[in-house]
Amino acid sequence: MGSCGTEPLTSSTHSFDRALVESAAVEVVGRRRELELVTAALAAARHVLLEGPPGTGKSTLLRAIAGRAGLELVFVEGNAELTPARLAGHFDPARVLTDGYAEDVFVDGPLVRALREGGLLYVEEINRVPEETLNLLITVMSEGELTVPRLGRIVAADGFRMVAAMNPYDAVGTARISGAVYDRVSRVAMDYQSADDELAIVQGEAGSGVDTPHFVQRAVDVVRATRDHPDIRIGSSVRGAIDLVLIADELAGLRDSAVTDDEVALDAARMALSGRIRVHESCQRTPEEIIEELWIAWATSVDFDDDGADSSGKAPASTEATGTTTGNAPSTRQQPRTN
């Protein structure tokens, strides 16, 4: 059998304190407020729902907290195939034939493992999880325990919490979360970080290998512009800017060129961003065309020398030649070039 305690979740003895927040804030850029909120909720023995688009640091934030609190992070990928048996666990069929339904024949699933060990159960994309599996989670959140047929009652060890994450913008393959789930979690909304924070993230990920700061800035500006473009339904996360910068750096080396070369930069931008954006169904343009438009529009004066040529010796392309408009640019330090 599992633990035989009789009390539901109580306040944790783990160190969810200011020192944890201070330490985690160094790793998680631009998320001080969210770190405080999640830390406070976990210290109060509450379950948490992180709601926000991809690439906003939900997993990074939770890993930082769990690591510093000394909690094991038990990861569960939410999808339509996540059945109650896959989440909770199952009896090994081969051993059942010889040993029967003994406790050591049971193969713990992530939920039971987190309950036994007092871990942090992280359910990603909870709005993709089937209803019958959600009902299992609702029971655990309400009672702090789980009853498994032929195994018995498993009571949550000290430290057990559930944190779920969901993307509110992607409706494909998702379902509306029931009020029963919302009633048992404390919700934290996580939108995109500021322009300065995203620039710091890209600079940190790109490292010292990319020594062209204005190119990194331009990559961040273009990514942020995808979120406000009239033809784009869902824009790119900061991961797109990271990939753009790193791919451009490697591509420039392969072509014996510079990252600011038109062909290098545009190829890297198309590759890094075209798959990350979702274009409106009524739009007749391809993602690649829109990315090219944005990349040209967000050229800044620092990209060019006094003669109007870029660092590769080529004259800058004009947005007028594309016959497109740039839409609404985000509020960042630089504005798009409109030759």
C-alpha cells in the first residue's frame, strides 16, 4: 500500500522563501512577479495553473523553483492519449499471472510517483487531457490522495503539489477546462516578457559567439512584430529569435559571409520563424512572405554605414519593392525602417 496518512495536503516544510525567489530570479529573466506568486502558492500548499502562450518561460520557472526547493519535478505531457492508467500506473500483466495483484507488481505512473515521493507533478497542456483523466486529477487535488483498485489508498507525501500549464491561444486539439478544475487551482497568467527581457534572453542563449548586437536586437524586434501583424493569428515566441540568431551565425560561417548579409539573414529568418507563426485562413500570403516583409521593414540605421550599404556591402532593400505593409509594429526601442 501507499502512505497511510489521514490528512490532506498541508503547508510544506520545503523552503519556499524569499531566498528561493532571489536565486531563481537570476535564472528566470523577467519573471520576478510570477516567481513570487507561484512560490507563495506552493508554500501555502495550493495547486497552480500557469496560463500563457508557448515560450513564456512556464517550464523554466517551475524547474527553477522545484530545483531550489529540493522537490522532484515529475513531468507529464498532456495529450489525448493520456489515459487514467498511463497517469496513475498499472499492474504488470505478465507478473500478475504469477504473483497476483501484489503491491510490487504495480508500475507507478507519474501521478502515483509524485504522490509517494512528495514531488511536484507538472502537467503540460492540461487542456488536451481527456475528461476521464482530468477527473482523476480533480480527486487528487480535492482529497490529497488516490485510491487505486486492488492497490489501495495512496496519500500524498509532504511536498506534493500539482502545477498545470496551458496555452489559451491554440484551439486545435484542446478542450475547455471545466469549472471543477479552475475551482481547485490558483491561476497565474503569463504573457510575453518585455522587449528588454526578451533581448536579454536571446543574448544569454546566443552566448558570446554572436558579436553583432544590433542583429540580435533586430531578431527580437521582428519576432515581437509577428504578434501584432494583421495577417498573423499567432506570433512567434522568443525561441524564434534565439533560433534565428544561432542559425544565422552558423549559416554565415558555412557561406563565409556575415550574419547581416541579406541572403543569410533572410534564410535564417524564414527557417526560424515561418513554422512558428499561424497565418489567418483568409490571408493569401505565405508565412515566408510575411517574415521577409517584417525582416526588411525592421532594418535599422545601425545596420547600414554612412553610404547606405549594409555591412556586407549591399544596398538595403526597400519595403516599397515588396508591395506589402508592415502592419502594427510593437512598442520597442527601435522602429521599422520605411525606406
